[in-house]
Amino acid sequence: MTSLFDSSGVTPPPVVIIGAGAAGLMAAIFARAAGYHVVLVDGTTDGGRKILISGGGRCNVLPHALEPERFVTASSPVTLRRMLRSWPLRDQIAFFERDLGVLLALEAESRKYFPASNRARDVRDALVNRARQDGVECRFGERVTDVTRAGAGWRVETTAGAVDASTVIVATGGLSVPATGSDGIGFTIARQFGHTIHQTFPALTPLTLNPPEHARLSGLSLDVRIRARAQGRLTEATGGFLFTHRGYSGPAVLDISHVAVLSAQMAEPASIRVQWTPRTADQWASALQTTRGTLLNVVAEVIPERLAEVLIGEAGIAQNRRMAELKRSERHALVERLTAYPLEWSGDEGYRKAEVTGGGVSLDEVDPTTGESRLAPGLFFCGEVLDAFGPIGGHNFAWAWATGRMAGQAAARHGAAPSH
């Protein structure tokens, strides 16, 4: 364990971590494990607020596999891959189960690891309790207002006063779900020291339609394939689709929402099409030609009846038509709506409901092995404040855990190193 004293026998200033979310808590635990005094500052009264609301209150702790190719960044994908894979998945699982005592269970259908208790609070509490038990000084209900250089170290200004630091870790998250404490201070700090902030935007957020033409389908859900095309690039997602009073949500929608959000900002709205079932256009065409009965009964055997009614109506066909009576043009119109439905949208739910923030501190300006700023040595970044996000399903927690651990270990080593 690294000594808490420098060569003169004087206790050096602590590692100060700004933000007690997933990345910040992990950074605190690993910085403290290196034997360094750690001060963890967070504006909420208890920390880990996003952990508590993740996975519908169950907390999707980790994905079944690390998939860096599914992450979105405007920075180097090579750097992203190195940072994400810095902590192998098996070792992350072992940390939660062995070191924190949080048993994990793989939900095969969704390919996610949840706590066996299905309680997000157990994950949050285990992290906070471990940090406190190890001696991390947790300052909850204290908001950071500024970070400045102070000699060879740093000074962190908070609403309760100033804290001198050997090193500083920015684990503030982004702008998503502001009710959990996200206020963008991390981006302010990064800009102050010359960092490039790639355009930020709400990601993994529900889409809206005004007026909400499908409000009558609110609450209806099914598994689909979605294709979103913008600027000649195609993005696909599969999984749950949920009709809401204001538009659309569900994992598949959230996973392509960044395409819609960015295209709207560029005044070139994305084209989004939905395949409502696994059946292809040819399979549907064959079924509509060879199956007997009324059209509604045949279609409703495969998709929810309320949705079948809407699609048949939009194709301009009477629901009680017999299959044998369908014209070729009618079959074609219905097949298109079943396999390549043009999903109209007009906006999104923004940061208020976004799972993560897209964009952020350029990965090209941090060391991929430590998270340390290349522009301001001694300043570290981890988690959502960085320019990277992954799909639904524990991927963003994997990013937070891995980059938090990396920054915590490196910040402690940097703080313990003799000054020159």
C-alpha cells in the first residue's frame, strides 16, 4: 500500500473526487485502496442517484459482454476501446460479488447482469458503504463551484468552503436526468483547462410526436427491429418498443434516439422505419396470399390487435376483409407497414428523461491508460463526462466502473509521486 506521507513525513493533500455517481464511487474505492486520503464531494445528500433509478429500480449492473463497437463517440474509437476494456468483465463481476458482496444474476433474455436481489439500492449502498468503511471522506450535500491550480496541486471550491487537493477526479456525469444532481459542472471545469467538449446532446431518450397520433396505443409494447437513417448512415437496433402518451420509448427506440436527436439539430431529420415482427416482407406477402380468414384475425395472430387495427387502417383496408379478397396493391401497402413502417417523430424528451449524455470531454485529450488530462496533469476524467456512451443494457455502467477504477488508481499514484 502506498504511504500516506511524502519524504518529509507530511501528509499530502487528498485526492478529491467530484461526483458520487457510479464512476465517482468506483474511483473513490480504488484511490483509497492505493492507501491515499480521498475526499468525495457530491451535491446530493446520499450519492448514486442514477444507480437507484437504473433498470427500472433493479440496476442493470453490467452487460453480458463488453461491446465497444456499439458505443458512440466523436473521439477515437481505439481510445474508447482501450478504456472500456481496461477492466475485464469477469474481473468486474468478481469485484461486485467477492469484494462488495453483491451477488449478480444474468438475465439471459435481456443479456444483462442484475443484482440477485433485484434491488438497485443494494448496489448503491454497497458502493457507498465500502467507500466509507475504507476511510473515504464523503461530503454529501456539498456542491463544487470551481477548480483552480494551487501551486503543485489544486484547490476545489465548494458550497462549504475550499479543499486543497493533490489530484482531482472529475466524475460529475453529464446533463442527463438533472433531478439526480447533474448540472454540467464537469464540462465547465474541462473547458476552463482548455479541453475540447464535443457537442453534447441527450442520448438514450424517448422520442415524441406532436400531435401524438398514436396516443391511443399508449402502454402497448412489443419486440421490434428499428432502422434509423441520417446523412447516408444506417443505425439498427432490436428489442422492446413502447408506445407512450407522447410518442415512443423502449430499449430499441432509446438505442437509435441519438440519430434522431443529432439529425434534428442539423435540420436534417432522420428517417426511421420499424419492422414490427421477425417476419420479412416476403414472408408476410406469402402469408397474406395463402392464409384464410379475415385480415384482422390473421395479422392479430402475430402482433397486438390494437396495432394491427391501426396498420390495416393506415393501409386503407377494411379490417373485416377476407384474405382472398385482397388486391395486390393492398397487400403491398400492408406489407410495407408491417416490415418498414415509417415512424413519424417530431422531437424527444431531452435530458429530463435521457439515460446518458452524448458528447463530452474529448477522449483524444486524456491518457487512455489513466484518464489523466493531457492538458492539465493531475486532473482526471471518468464516466459520463467523457465523450462516449453505449447502448441500453449495462454498457454505460461498464464504462463508468472501468474508467472510474482507472482514474482512481492513477490519481492516487500521481498524488503519491514525489514532486519535481
